[in-house]
Amino acid sequence: MQKKVLKDAIKKGGSSIRDFRNTSGRKGNFQKNFNVYERNGLSCKRFRCKGIVKKKIISNRSTFFCNLCQI
Ligand SMILES: [Zn+2]
């Protein structure tokens, strides 16, 4: 019984590691957005960027992006 659970856990772990890789790949983009998240009207956080963070509503979701680096 325990062995079966362990096997299942390994199976799930393996698949979740794959999922994690996929999501972490996408997270790269999210993290860029994170720099400007909830910073509407403030200066961009990116190094040496003097852009201003703008808020934009896309399909009822508010996104934030820098007017210079556009992310
Ligand atoms: Zn910027």
C-alpha cells in the first residue's frame, strides 16, 4: 500500500516537475510584468529605465506596463 502511494507520489512529482518547468518558463514573462505591477504612474523599476508605468485594461484585467520598455 505504502509503496503504491510512493510510486504515485513519484509519478505526480515527476509530472509536476514538468509542469513546474512549463510554468516557470511562463513565469519569466510574469515576472517582467511584476516589476510594474500596481505601480501605475510610478517610474519603471527596470534598471536604467526612465519610463512611467501605465495601467491598461485588457479584457477586464488590468495590466501594467512601462511606456518605454512596454512590459
Ligand atoms: Zn521601463
